[in-house]
Amino acid sequence: MTNTIQSKMPEPDSRDRIHKFLTTLVSPIPYASEIIAEIIKTPLEKRNKEWFQSIADGLIALEKKVDEFKIENLSANETFVTALLDLTPIAIHNHQKEKLKTLRNAVLNSALPQAPDDTHQKIFNQWLDELTETHVRILVLFDTEIMPDIDIDNEGWLINLNLSKIFSVIENSYPEMRGQDSLSIQIIKDLRIKGLITNKFPRPNMLSKLESSPKPTPLAKKFLNFIKSPVD
């Protein structure tokens, strides 16, 4: 369609505009406002402004915290520029504060010398687009010792679990999930299918007690580290 935002990305000259914004901290990048209907134009501009202001504030904090980090060097940091371009459309299309903070953290971490390589970041950016706040929250719970054991078959589907225990853990941590048992199960399935949590598989068509609760995979642990704030 010709009347949509091309590839859900900023305007073609956005790299220059992003560089100007980050180095001068004067104004946000226009987000193809000429093709957005009046009814959503104002909220979109507000989101755009708030998003880039959060990035600017984060970069200033990062410059104060990390001795070798300089904002003016970001124009030559292709990993950072790519991350910003990839994650900006996701941020603009979200309103949840926790998700926006996670996206900001990913952008800031991409600017650091120890940032994950391009392949890892592409995977992480895809997860950031597809996973909800609740997916990430439950993944974080699996990184603790409080989750009970569950049984999953060799294709990643739940076959047996202590529902009362696992739901109790989720509900105690996130009261808004109370009464959302089917949603919790779906989220756990999603995490397993994406390879974000591990488990020891029982043999097909048999129920078997797992030796331990599923835990984030090594790649998922890198992802969780990537979305932590480097400045807080």
C-alpha cells in the first residue's frame, strides 16, 4: 500500500536526523506525520517525542557513568544506529511503560562496547517485538528459584504440572494475572516454543517428573541482560 508508513520505519533520511537529534538533543525525529490521519497524529507525535527524549536522557546518563562512552561517537556506531532504527517503530506502536523501558534499555545497551553482535541483536529485537510485558515478566520468574517443576513433552507442550503452585507464584508476583490461568499456560508454551526456557524432556506419551524447573536458556539469559538498564 502506498499510503502506509514504508516498512514501519522513519523517513528515508532518518539516519541523518537521528544523528542530529542525538548530538544536539534539540528535537525529535518526524515520523512520517504527513501520511498519518489527524485523529492519531497528535498522540503519535507525543509518543515520538517521549521516546526520543527517553533515549537522549539515557545516553546522557550513560556518558556520565561510562568513562569511554561519548555521544558524539555514535554516528560511527552502526550497531547502535541499526538497533535504534529497528526498535523505534516498536516503541512508537506501544504505550506500556514497562515495555517502553525495556526497549530503551536495549537501545542503550547496543551503544556500549560490549554490546551483543549483530546476529544476537537481530534475534533479541525480534523477541522484543513479539513478546509482551507479561512474557518477559514470567521469563524473569523462571530465572529465579521459586518456580515449581512442570512437565513438557518433546515438542514443548505442557503435559503435566502442579497448576496451583505455578499459578500461585505468578499471581503472587503479578496480581493482575489472578484468574488468568489459561493465559499463563499459553505464555509458558510461547516461551518454550521460542527456545527461551529449557527442560529435561520426558519420553513421548509418558508423564514424567522433571528434575528441575525450566530455566532461561543461555541465549535467553543474554537477552535478559540486554534488556536491563545500564544506567539505573
